Amino acid sequence: MNCFKDELNKNDYIIDKLKNKIQLNCEINKRSYPIFLFFIPKTGIYSINSIKHLFIKNDFKPNKLKLFEDEITSFPMFPIAEIFEEVSNKSGFNSQEAKRILLTFLFELVLEQRPEELVWIYYFCVLRTDVHWQQINNGIGEEILLKAVANATGRNTSSIRNEYKEKGCLGLILQDSKSQQNTLVSFIVKSNNIQENKNEAITLGWIFENIKQLGQITGDKSQNIKESILVKIFRSCSAIESKYICNFFSGNFKIGVGERIFQ
């Protein structure tokens, strides 16, 4: 019991440190705190649509990376998903140190460019939406996730269930299914000369608010409503983003790190 209390106190201490950093950075950068209390956009227009080029160069300098076109856009989901994917690919000698460097870069990037959202990033990384004593169970079980993945990808629930037994990761199944869909959509867009903004991306704030909303839904039809929200999130996000949002609900990002590395 004492160990459990110590762990709670440690997490609370970390969150307090994050909040202090946020307030300090907002004062230094003359930014309002926090902008997302007033308006949380679903998408934003960014200077880039990927940070994968940084992994090739090992160039992890958050102050030199320009993500935003304006001061009101929420932090995008794609850097989180891409860093998680890169972390999951690290293996062998010194892999834990390489993973730590990547995840440190994620927090430094948020701290540098959107400090007011740092707590959200931390909560997401440790599979929570709030401090321990205010954490609400979102009520998302395996069956709802299976149905949501099937609905979002246009596949049969039974085929998703069978593939899940084989692969053991719903997020990976969702990613693969959406990747195939995206290939078809890209072909249609190019064939019809449709203009699309490649730098428009889903914001973390929008995703986080929808995740928190799930824990507040009760009643006879709550399961159906929760499933529809999950489907909306999965359809709105890219394949790689959907993978880690799905794994968030499964309670394991499957990137080979635990909560301690985020601390």
C-alpha cells in the first residue's frame, strides 16, 4: 500500500513540475495560458506534415524545427505517432537510450513550441487523461474497440477478431487497413486532379477532448455512442495516428517502454 502511495506522489510531483515549466515558458514566450480552453480545432495547417526526416539525420533540435503557421493551432498528433513508431523500431544494444532520446525530444518539442499542452502530452503518453484521483474509466473494452475498428475500416467484425487473435494488436490491424484505404484514396485524388492541403493534420487537443468525453457518457445507449466517437476519431486520423490512439485504449502502446521512462 505504501508503494502505491509513493507512486501516486511521484506522478503528482512530475505533473507539478510540468505545470511549473508550462507557466515559466508561457511567461518567457509571452503566450496566453492556455489557448485551448477557449477553442479546440479539429485540424490545423502546419509548416510540415512529417518529422521522419529528423530520424534519418538524428537531428533532434526542437528550437530549429518549425511546425506552426500561427499562434492558435493546437499541437498536431503526427509527431507523437511518428516518434512512437520510431521508438517501437529500436532494438538491440543501447536501444533503451535511443528510445529515451526520441521521447525526450518529443517533450522538448512541445515545451519549445506549445508549452501549454505539455500536460496533455504527458497524460497521453502514460495512458491517462487526468491525475490519478480524478481519472475516469472511459469504459472502452475490447469488444467496443473491435467493432469500432471494423466500422472505421469497412471490414467485418469477425475478420478483425480473427486477425487480432493472430497479431495481438488492434492498433496494428487498424493501421494496415487504413493504409490500404489511403492508397486507394490517393489514387482517386490524383486521377481526378483534386487539390488537397497536404499540411493539414489532426490536432492532439481535438483527440484528447474526445477521449475525455468517452468517460462522461452513461446510459442505455452509451456503448453505441462511444463506438461512434471512436469511429469518428479513427476515420479522421491517419493510419499511424489511429494505431497509437487505438493502442491508448488497449492500455499498451507496444513501443517497448513503460511509464517510468516518461518520468
